[in-house]
Amino acid sequence: MSAAGSVREQALPAGWELVVGLEVHVELSTATKLFCGCANRFGDEPNTNVCPVCLGLPGSLPVANASAVESAMSLGRALGCEVRGAVFARKNYFYPDMPKDYQISQYDQPTNIDGRLELPDGRTVGIERAHIEEDTGKTTHIGGGGRIHDADHALVDYNRAGVPLVEIVSRPDIRTAEEARAFVRELRAILLAVGASDARMEEGSMRVDANVSVRPAGSDELRTRCEIKNLSSLRSLGRAIAYEAQRHVGLWSGGERPRQETRHWDEANGRTTPGRSKEDADDYRYFQDPDLVPLSPTPEVVAAIDAALPPLPAARRAALIEDCGAELSAVDAAVLVERDQDALVRAAVAAGAPPALTATRVCNDLAVEDWSKVTPQLLAELMAMESAGQVTATQAKQLMAEMADSGEAPAAIAERRGFKAMATDDLDTILQRVIADNGDAWDRYCAGDENERKKLAGFLTGQVMRATRGQADGSAVNRLLQEKVDRN
Ligand code: ZN
Ligand code: MN
């Protein structure tokens, strides 16, 4: 097996427990940057969205972007944080992509503290803080395979310098790699809901660092952790955590201890490699930025932010399950909310659509890419046709695709294409013939236990489908079979 394939997210050896905290940097989707009027836009020509402020030229002065601050506060409230008075601080370090040689961030007085994020399965992960800071520029190393040591030269794009970020720091409450992924997915859903960010990992507008350590199961100590930087997909996040945890267990078990350090995830080889040993906060020589006034949100400001918060994913999942009933699984509810289709399903249900069927169809219909033309009324109409047996499940699927394409009413499409499920009488005649031709199967069906019945129902339905060239409605055949057994 290749090295890349060998990293499985297997559980840790018995007696060990995984401890993960995440730090997520999110770019806010404001029109302009955090401290100047330059456009905040991904993908423009390099160094076109720059000015003296974001280039750090002497004498330029930053002014905080009110909409970025509000957006960060909304996110904080959506995460259940306390929004407090905050101070911007200079975090000093020397990288070429930081034209000022310091990053404006928040240190001991961040905007948001002490929140929580509820995962779809009901577990809660604490949020320590969510502070505002500016992004750096982007360095590209040319030559030497893109690595800094062998590179010919480096190019710096300052379009990203000064773009507003929120850094969300979780508490070390995450216990599995899958839970880490669920955290990021849920955070993304919250970001989209409040409109704070487009949260695209692949474009770098959401970047995840994972602090990983292990400890004897059941203890509450925190052992030395390693920080894995810049995980750029959910897949990498899960694999990197799993690898790193196994590495720590190996070290501790062999009488060694991990070094506290920053590590990089090597996707190709499926392992982490050491980076710089982690700076302590002292190394950054934080101090209050004298060019910026503290942020002092009044209770009225916070109340207005709360009032403007949209329904959040956890509440939307609960409402969807409430409307659709217990048949809708938590997983499907999470998928629908994540895809922003819960409102469509709920409105269709309100318009009379059968709840469980509608939720399942919308959740599983991957043939439809663009749902914008599927109105709740059209969806309700189609689902009513299917559940009444007027069209088969297969036909309903085709109708869904065509309806999404054209926005035409499903009844009209069905009419034009000659779709209709067979009338029950015709179906009954055909079913009787199938039963007569397959007497043995029918007898075993009648006498069988639940499992046997399921199997034979599938067989008999298949025969009916063959005889009708797929025009029959499978659930109607099942219903008829059941009726016949009951009468027997
Ligand atoms: Zn600028
Ligand atoms: Mn940061």
C-alpha cells in the first residue's frame, strides 16, 4: 500500500484519547479591506488593490472598517460569544508578505469571547475567542519546486494584505478527526448563514490550523501539542489529525515526548513534517496599536446585531425536523440545511407536499444542480403526484430534472411526455398474471418471514416492471402485494 493510502483514520490504541483544538482564519466578505478603502476581492491582477495604508507606507493611518467589525460581531453572537470592548494590537513579526512588519490583530482584549458551537449530533465545542485581524499578502516562491529554500526568487501579491479576517479559536474539546471536520462544516454553515464570509477552503478564504495532542483516556491533563498549519481541505484536516495523533501515541509509548512545534501536512506522502518551533506570545511583542481607537460596542449595538441575526443552522435543522417529522434523519436535515434547501422543503410541505418523501427526494436528487426554478408550489405538486401514485418514482425523478431546467409545471411535462403510472386496475391484472407465472415465489412470499418477504417482493415487483416496461409504480405494486397477502 502506498504511503498516502496507508493513513486511515483508525481509532487510537486503547487507553489513549485525542485532544484537538482548531484555529480557523476566515476572510470576511466586505467590499473593502479592514483599514483602508481598497477592494477586498479574490483573483484580481496582483498588486492592483493596494494603497499606502495596506502597503504600510510611512505616514499612512488605518481607519477600522465598520462593516467588517459588525460582521465579526455578528459571527461572535452566532457562536454564542460575549461581544466586548476590544483593542487592536500590533503583532510583530518579519515576513516579506507583511509590509508593515507587524500585523494588526487583537490580543488580550478580543471582540468575541466564550462561545460555543453545537454540532449536528448535539455535541458542543467551546469557542475561546473570535478576534479580528488583518490578512497578510501572498508570497509565491519561483523555481526550486516552489519551496523557499531552493527558490530563485519570490513574488509578493499585496492584494490580500489588509483583508479583514476573524480568527476563531476553539477550546480543545474535539475528540475525533471526524468531529474536527464536523466542526469546520458547521462553522462554514454559520458563516454562510450570517453572510460573514463565503468560507471557501479551496480559495483560501477559510484556513484551518489544528492543535493536536493525546493523553491517557479519561484524564483531563493537556499534554504537549503540535500545531498543524494551513489545512486546505476537510480531507487533509481529518488525515493530518489522524496521522499526528498516531505519531504522538508512538512517541509517548516509546518513552519520548513530542516537541511543541508547528508542523506542515504533506498531502502527497500522508504525513506531517516539522516547521519552526512554535513562538511564544512574548516573541511577538504585542502592544496596543496607537493609531486605532478601542472598539466600544454599546449594549444597543449588540442588541441590534442580535435582532438582525438570521436563523442559524442548528435552529434550522430543528425546525426542519419539526416540520418533516421523525422520519427525517438528523443527517438528511444537516445536508438540507448545509445546501440551503431547508426553506424550499419547508415551504413545499406547507403547500401540502408529503414531508418525508419531499425531504428525501430533495436531499438525494443529485441530478439537479440548480434548484432556483424549483418553487415550493412546483415541488409540492410533483411530490403529491408521486405519493398519489400518478407517476412512478423513476418518472418523478425525470420530471424533477426537467422541472428544474425549465420551471414548467410537472403535470404539463408529464402530459407531454406521456408519463403516467399504470392505473391500479391494469396493474392488478398484470400482477395476477405474474403471480400465476411464479406460483412458487408467491407461495414462499406468503409463508415467509419479513426478510424473505422483502426479498421476494423485490423479485415479484421486478417481474411486474419487466412486464410493464417500467411503467408501473413500485410502491403501488408493493401495496397490492400486501393487500393480496392480507386477503389470503
Ligand atoms: Zn489599501
Ligand atoms: Mn491569526
